[in-house]
Amino acid sequence: MESNGKAAPISAKQFVTAYVETHKAGGTIADLAEKLDRSVEQVRAKKNSLFANLRKQGVNLPSLKRQERDGSAYAEAVELGMAYMAEVNADIVSDSDTSEE
């Protein structure tokens, strides 16, 4: 850390070295962030800016393994969607019941 409380900048060489090591180990962006002692958001930002420059030079590094996602958020979304669809279908059925009278 620097005296102002900020982490020292990571050089392109340091970043690419850590990236290659992480890729070889089958790691994710979270693993890379841990290796660099940075947040995932900081590492993504550095990767995006650095990789844009590398691509201009003809260097296309492979992607890291995608992070596993916690399926609970999707499960909740599915439940909400299904509940709403059941509600809409119930309204359609009750509307058709009353219109036939």
C-alpha cells in the first residue's frame, strides 16, 4: 500500500503474469483478484483496459474460467415468474367464466 492508503498500481507485466498463471490453473476472475490482492471490479477494469491495448498489438489472451453462479437468485426469479403467470392465468380464467354468463 502507498502512504495515501491506495494500493500500488499493478504493472501490465505483473497483471499478465498473474493472468497467465491463473488461466493455467483453471482459475476465475475472483482467483485472479485474490492473487493480485484487489477487488473483482478493479481486476475487471484493469483487464478490460489492458486487453484492449493488447488486442491492438495482436495479442488475444484466452478467457478465464467463468465463475460459478449461485443458482438461488435464479430459483427465486423462477418462483416469482411462475407465481405471476399463475395469477395472470387465473385472471384470464375468471374473466372468461364471467363473460360466459
